[in-house]
Amino acid sequence: FQNLYTRIQTILPSGKSLSKPLSLELFTPSGKSYGEGAGAAQHRLITLQENIRFDTPGDYTFSLTQFMRKDSISGIRSISLMLDRSKQVSRKK
């Protein structure tokens, strides 16, 4: 597979649920991996969303579901989500 189609769901502290499809690009059209590593063990950092703010205190829940035509995708052992604090962006009023 060149890419993995997924659906990311975010549940906000208010209970509101946001969901959107997300394509995770894994390989170039020629078959070269975008990831780093050796052999079958590859890792790749993919930005899911930029400039997101967590303004409301509380718990946020994220889930990632594969959204492919096949029920089982061989060769993928795990997917992890990571939050990374970025520089503060000032909002113009």
C-alpha cells in the first residue's frame, strides 16, 4: 500500500465529537518508503493537524481507525499518536 486511509476522531471536553478522513502517505509512487529504519521496521512522523489549540481545560480523546477496503492490513504492527508542543502563535485581532 502506498498510503493508509484512516479516520481520526477527536472527542472534546464538551463531549462533542469531530471526525475526518486522513490519508497517511507511507511510500512514494515508485515504492520507496518515506519512513526511516531498517528492513521491515520503519517509522514515519506525519503531521495530522497544524495550529490546533486546546483552549478548553479537560480531557481530549483521539482515536485512529483504518479506513481501507480490506478489514485487515498486513505488515502494520502499530501506529502511535504523539502531541508536540509548538511555538505559541499570536492571534491578530
